[in-house]
Amino acid sequence: MCGTHSSAQMPPFAKISLRAFFLGAAMSLALIGPASAGTDCVLGSKAAPAELIAACSAIIDQTANAAPDRSMALVARADANARTSGGLSQALRDLDRAIALDGKNAKAWRVRGDLLREAGGDLNRAAADLTKAIELDPKDAESYELRGVVYTNQRRLDRALADYDQAIKLKPDDAQAWSDRGVAYYLSGDNEKAIRNFDEALRLEPDRARTYTNRGAAYKKLGQLDKAVADDGEAIRLDPKVPEYYDNRGLTHAAMGEYDKAIADYDQAIRREQRANFLTNRGDSYQFKGELGAALSDYEAALKLDPNFAKAYNNRAVLYKKMGERRKALADYEMALKLDPGNENAANGRRSMIGEIAKFGAEPPRALNAEAGNRPSFDCATAKREVEKVICADPQLGVLDRQIAETYERVLRISKGRSAGDLRKTQRAFLTTRNASFGRPGYDLKKIMQDRLQRLNALES
């Protein structure tokens, strides 16, 4: 559920995808009957798919068997085929045959509707199949729950909530229905009701990792970031192999301004799976820290994985703007808008960049960015202060110093009157405090420089 939950205090960065909502429901068991010596043809059987397919085929191939029995065997075989690599098409063919043999087989309609949803195909057809299943068996809670999932994916949230209500009425202990209803409330903006539903799902089944991360997203929307971090941590503890859980916790750490922790979580997510949104999110945290080179590398890696990821273009445009690369920033904003015409952040950024280019030109204010490498804004050969020598010796601090000086100069050029005077005072105060405080216990030079760059970037934006 959680992947783009951006804070109001953050710039227009990409944060989220629906991949982490984890909607889904388990199929109920339906006994078909004994088929072979070793395995029974049972829907939802734990037997290996190959064994189950063989057992069900023995019933299906006996044309003397009653049509309803063969129809139910086809449903069980479809379930087994769906669990094999590339078996979805065969599963759907089995379900078509099951319905042709017995049009009143509610389970066949239900399973076909759910497989159509999982296949990402025609959701309207999936909803129609589940509606038919409900007509045939109006007391089947699972059909309501599954149709609610389809409606949720279609953003028909009122209908989804009505189906979840009915599923829970018929089966109050269905943790999946409580959890999925929580997702629907989250998407509708009612985070308090979402949390209450997630609470009940976890009371019924305390080991539901996905429900923890979904509840964490709702807590984050309410500004309860400590609870969000705790829930994402519990999801990771329960299922440490899922990369989205690390990404979700990273987003919350970023919202708290804890960028090093966020980056560590994104590292874990990326280690498990390379995804464009994971790399973009990590790039955002590097950008907030003022490590612009690392941010740029992540955005470029994200776009290499997915050249149509609009949010990476938008966020790289923000980075290029900070670097004074106005032509590149404008090109990225325009690409983001081409891919996502409704992106207001990109539209606003494009307008702002067109204005800046008209006023200052398209190129960086000077060639220092391209030629200075890791050198700071001052001449290291004449550096006398200890803090300056340390900056000269550390490439990251050198880049930070140069970025601070360049951004200060750009902001000063667009400042007038009292605001320009105030800016000069704050810059002098920053340098004076830096020189006087360096070397004292607890003084973090890198963090102080990153904070100054962030403030200057905020003024420029």
C-alpha cells in the first residue's frame, strides 16, 4: 500500500506505488472427492500441482462421471494449474469448461473471476464473474470479499466497502476481509477507520506482515511516524524477504528527516530487487542530504530500469535545478509531463524553469560544476583554518562546500533589498559559527553543511 506517501514539507518527489497495498484473498477449500490412490482432487489442496492435476484429470477424463463432478474437478485442476509456471491460460480454459459443463457451479465462477483479477486483465469481466458467483451462492463470504478487491482496484470504493461489509457479516473472523476493508478506507482517506480495521485483522491473525505495513501507511498519513516505523519494522521481522517493507520504512524515515536510516532501508530493498521506485526514493534522500552526485546516479539507474518512470524525471529535474542545469531541468519536467500529463508538480516546475531561463539563461552560472571535481569553493593551497583543511581533504565535504557557495550566489542574485541583506547576514553567521565551532565535542561538520545547503535550496525553490 505504501510507496508514495510524501510529506507536505518535502519537495515534489516520487514516493509511492500501489504495488504495496497487497490486496488478495485465499481460496476456500471445496472437497471434490477421492480420485487416485495417493491424492484427492480437492480445491486448495496442499498437494504438489502435478499430483493434483493428475488426480483431477482422472475424474475429468471419465465421461461417465456426472457433469457437476467433472465440473468441480476442473475447478480444482484450474487451481493447480494456476500455481504452475505459465499455467494461467490452461487454468482459465479449465474454468471455461467447468462453467460450460455446469453453469450453476458457483465456485467455478468465483475462481475464474479471481484469476482474471490476478492476471491483471479485464476487471469488469472479473467483477461480472464474481457477481454471478454471488447470485448462485449469496452466502459465500469469499465471493463478496474477492469482488470487493476488484472494486478496490477499480477505485469503486463505495461498492468495495459494501462488499467487504457483507463478507464480514457472513464471516466475522475473516482477517483478510478486515484487512482489505482497511485498504479501501485508506484509499478513501479515512485513515482512522482504516487503522481500526487493520487492528481487527491483526487481532484475528497476529502474523499478517502485509497488514502491519498497510497500517503503518495509515499511521503515516495521520502523522504518527513512530507508530508507522514500528509497524514496518514488525512487517520486516515477520517476512524479511519482501523488499516493499524496507522501502515503506525508508519512506517514513525520510519523512522524519532521518535520511541515513532511510538510505539503509532503501539499500535493503534494492538488494532484494532492483526497482525504479526504490532507486528514485533513495535518490530523494541523497538529494535531501545534499549528496547530489549520489542522487543523480540513482535517478539515472532508475530511468535505465524504467525509461517511462515519470516521477524519476520529475525528481531529477528538481536536482538539475539545484545544480543550475536549467536546460536539463526543463527537459526532465517536460518528459515527466509527457508521461504523466496530470502531474501538477511537473507542470509547476516547468513554468518556474521557463521563467528562470528567460531571466538567467539556460546554462549554469559558471563552469565550476563541470571543472572543479571535488574541490571546494576556496583555494586549498592557501587554506589556513583547520576546518578548511578538513574540507579540502574530504571529497564529500569539498562538494558540499562548493554547492553551498554556488547556491548562495544564485539565491543572492534573485534577492532584493532587505531579503538580500538578511541572506548575507545568515551566510556570514554560518561561516563564522562553522569556523569557531569546528573541533568542539559533538560538532558534526557534515550535518551542519547539509543543513545549510537544504535551507539555501529551500530559498531558491
